[in-house]
Amino acid sequence: MGTKTVSGVIKDAGNFVEANCYIKLDPVISLGDTYKGAEYIEVCDSSGNYSITVPIGSYDSFISYDFGAHYVRLGRIQIINDTPSPVSLSVLLGNTQIPTNSQVLAAQTSASDAAASASSAASDAAALNAHNLTGTEVAIGANAGAGQGANAVAVGNASGYTGQGDNAVAIGRASGGNGQGISSVAVGYNAGQTTQGQSSVAVGNASGQTTQGVYSVAVGYNAGQTTQGDQSVAVGNNTGYDTQGDNSVAVGNSAGRTTQGSNSVAVGSTAGFVNQPANSICLNSDNNANNPTATNSIVIGRSNYDVQIGDGNIQSVSDARDKFAVEDLPLGLDF
């Protein structure tokens, strides 16, 4: 098998001499398969001159403007028995123009930017995978959303940390931190921190902090803090603070504060303060001094209040339909 010499002066698309560039020819054994063991590399001199003697065959041609660190493919050339020798690379490439140094630099920069973008996207994806996210969630802060449900939002250190339900929102350090229910909302430091019920709302520092019931609402500092019942409402600082019963309502500073019974209502500062019975109503009580003492009872006002409703006359209509165990009186007219 004979050899041929490829030589000439490298000129780019602008017809400028490219000095000190690298020319590389890789032998091709078959289409798409380049033999890597025998590369032919020539370094052009300061005037762009080059000369490479290679065996007859097919070659992929490359050029480098950064001392061989990166090569740009020019095209495939064919060297056969009838190819003149010497022959220039430009002749072998035909209509293919050799790119300028600036064009190669721009292409390399674009490739580098693309690689950086791909790396950044991969890092973002890895971060999502590390938190078991599907890409529809928001997690901002150290350890936020580490166990986050679909479409959930966690903002703040350790918010939504473990078992945050789908469509839930936790904003504030450690809010919704452990077992936040589906579609629930916790806003504030430690709000809804542990076992917040489904579709419940806790707004305020430590509101609904531990075991907030489903469909319940706690608004205010420490509102419904510990064991707030299902479908209960606590509005105000320390309202329903400890063990608020199911379906109960506490509105006002420290209303229904400790052990408020189920289905009870406490409205006013310190109303139903401690141990309010179930099914009772307390309006504007005085630190438990005048709280209801039995179930199914109502207390209005403090112990030193005179309470008047309307004109002060309270009547109850007597109706046989509301009575039971009714008997005839045997005394007749003598009564």
C-alpha cells in the first residue's frame, strides 16, 4: 500500500493564515469506525505550513487552535492511488471551509455553556431525587421538604421535614415538620409541627403544634397547641392550648385554655379557662371563677355581673308537646 503527502498552508474561511495550529488525520477502517491506534498529527509552523505523509485510505480530518486540547472535525477525505502528491487539505475537503479561530472558540464556549447547563440541571434533579420530590413541589431551607408530598410547599429550616402530605403548605422553621396532613396549612415557627390533621389550619407560633385534629383551625400564639380536637376552632393567644375537645370553639385570650370539653363554646378572655364541661357555653367568664360546672349548661358574664336579656323578663312557653309523664290531677274543683 502506497503513501501520499498532504501539505500546504492552512487558511481559514476568511482566507487568513492560521499559524501554529494542529492538523490531525484519523484513519477510517469502515464507515463510522475510526481506527484509534494510528493518528497522524502535524503542527503548522508560524506561517501556517504543514506536511503529513499518510498511507492511502480514508481519513477523518480535524483542526485544533489550542495546541491539541480540543479538535474540531473538518470532514472525511479520501486518498487513493490517483490522488496527486503532494495535495492540500483544502483540495481534499472540496467545498468544506476551514473555520476561523474565533468560530472554533465560539463553538467551544457554546458547548461549555451547554455542558454547564446540563450539569446544573442534573444537580437540580439530584436535589429533587434526594428529597424524593416529583418536581411539582417547593422546598426552601435546610432539610425543608425532605419527606414532601406531591404539590406541597415547605419554606423554612426543617419545614415539611417528614411525611408532609400532598397539597400541604408549611411556612416557618419546623412547621409541618412531622406528619403534616393532606391539604393542611401551617404558618409560623413550630406551627403544625407534629401530626397535623388533614385539611387543618395552624397560623401562629406553636399553633396546632402537637396532634391537631382534622378540619380544625388554630390561629394565634400557642392556639390549639396540644391535642386540638377534630373540627374545633381556637382563635387567640393560648386558646384551646391543651386538650381542646372535638367540635369545640374557643375565641379570646386563653379561652378554653386547658381541657375544653367537646361541643363546647368559650368566647372572651379566659372564658372556659380550665375544665370547661362538654356541651357547655361560657361567655366572658373570669379565670374559671364563674365557669360552667356541668354539661349542657350556660354561663354568661363574670360572677359580679348583673345580666339582663332584653327588658329583663324571661319567659318560657308551656307546651304539652314538650312535656312527658303528664297525669290528671284527681282533686278536681276542690284544688
